[in-house]
Amino acid sequence: MTKKKRILIGMSGGIDSTVAAILLLEQGYELVGATFRTFDPCDHLENKGCGSEDSVMAAQTLAKSLGIEHHILDFRETFRKHVIANFIDEYAHGRTPNPCVMCNSHIKWGRLMEAAEQYGCDMIATGHYAQIAEYRGHYYLKNAVDTHKDQTYFLWMLTEENLRKTIFPLGGLTKTEVRQIALEHGYTQLAQKAESQEICFIPDNDYRKFLAQEGVKVGTGNYIDSTGKILGIHQGYCNYTIGQRKGLGIALGSPKFVTKIDAEKNCVTLGEREDLFVQEVYATNIRIRDLVWLEESPEVEARIRYKSPAVKGVINFDLGIKDFEFNTRNSKLTIHFSTPVWGVTPGQSLVIYKDGLVVGGGFIYLP
């Protein structure tokens, strides 16, 4: 008799990880549920969101209802070091981070892979909307069937070793189908629950208030135009992001957008919407799966933010393909897009696709 594979599944207390668990149980796997504490709510935060006490308790209840072993893992110290500290540091330097990218790399895979070994599990699983494919001798993330829910953008930092030991049960399903499965198994409340778009450790979605609570306090500075002319006073550069139009607190006769942030001078440049269109985007801290493939065929598609569509472009490794060292802090590349993209934001991820596969990525910067 073949022994059932033992899988550690990350359980958030939400519908996606619960349905992922249901599907794996129906496929005959032996499951171990794991839920992680990632932060303690600040005084001004509600106790909600992934990794909070409420979500931990919900996951524990759901695991019991499914009849599976469950563990609560305390990752608060690691989460603060790799996710919250990075979030604060990026804003302090005038960039706009995406904490989910860091969390997936350092917590949901970094620490979860360690826990899988500890509990004698062969693989890990999550409720992410993504697929895994093998091509040219490498493992790749592949776009989910549900293009509106596809989460490959947040997962680009995962290593090939991560993907070899991962299962995404929801990758071939739509969100509608996932809700239907939850209903069919009696999880009516989960199936009808609205999805949160908030940063998990900032449930009120007020990152400015959070930064101030964490000691990031920047004084007022100058709004300027592209020529350096002073237009007015802003409330500190870290309170703004590229492309922002609302909440600027200045009237100039026509809508203006944040086009540049200079943390060193505490200056925020305002301009027109068309000023935010560019055709070349630069990224650093690169991870690339197969350099030879991209050398042979540099035509790719890339996304500059989660909700933006992938746009065709040509990739160029700034150091030259032969000397390029990927997965290093000083690695850089440029993508020349076939059509201009809008609102390129330093600190966000540039995620590179080829034939529906994630071939690499990096963090956007302005040269």
C-alpha cells in the first residue's frame, strides 16, 4: 500500500486556504495545517488581517472542522525583521514597497519550508492563485486560470527549490468555483465573506499613521515642478507615492500628479498625467531563472504593479549577459516596452513573463 504524501498547508482562516485544504484531502493527501502569528496589532489597529490573533483562531477552528492536525507558528520576530522593517525603510527612502512580495519569500516559503521539514512533510501548499510548470529543465510559476485573481506577481521571488516542493490547488480554478466548493462543503459564511484589500499589519489601510507610529516622522517640504520651481508646501515626502493625485492639499487650477519623490531633499515633484508615461523601466536585485533562454530570445512581457496588465518589451541586462550575476544586490536590467507604461513606481516589483511563465523579476528604481 502506497503511503499518502504528507503536506503542510498554510492556513490563514480564509476561504482560499480552506478550499485548498478540502481539495487536497479529497485527493488523498495527509494534511498538516500551519498558521503563523506575524504581528501584534498596534494600539490604533483592529485585531484583524492575515497573521493576527483573529485569523489564527479562525484557522484553528477550520482545521478542526476538517479533521486535520494544526500548528500555530510564531513568526513575529522574522516578520518584523524582513517585512515590516523593509516596509518602513522603503518609505523612509522615498520608495513604495510591496510587503506581500517580501512576506511570500521570507515567511510563507522561507519559514514554512523549515516547518514542513520539522513536521515530516514532503511538500507545502497554499491557497494562492498560481500554477507551476516545468520547462527547459527548470521549474516556473505559471499564470493562474483566473486572470483576475492571478497572484504570480507577488510570488516572483520564490526559488526553484521552493517550487519543486509546492502545490497550488487553486491555480486551475476561478474564484467563483472556489466559492461554490466552500458552499458545497457547508462553509457558507466563508463563501460569502468579502475579500480584504488591506495590508495585513495595517488593517485600517492608513500607512501614514503606521509610519508615524513606527517613528518615521518627516517634516514639511517643497512641492516643485519639473523645472524646480516651488509650487507649495507638502507634509513630508513619505506621505506620497508616484501617480498620486488626491490628497495633495494644494490647488493649482488643474489636476496634478506626483511624478517624482526626492527623499534626500524632501521634495515632491508635481506634473501632468502624461509626464508619468515611460517606455524604459529599470530594475535591480534581479532574479532570473534561465539566462540562456533570455539571451536567445529577449522578447518578454512584464508587469510594473499587481493590477497592471503585462506589456510586451525587450529585456537588456545592463552588465552584459556574459557578466551578469543574477540574484545579487547590484544586478540590474532594463526593459524597453513596446508601448509606454504609466506610473512606474520605485520600490514596486517588475515581474517578467515569457509564454505565461514567470522568468524573473526585480525591484524598480529610477536611474
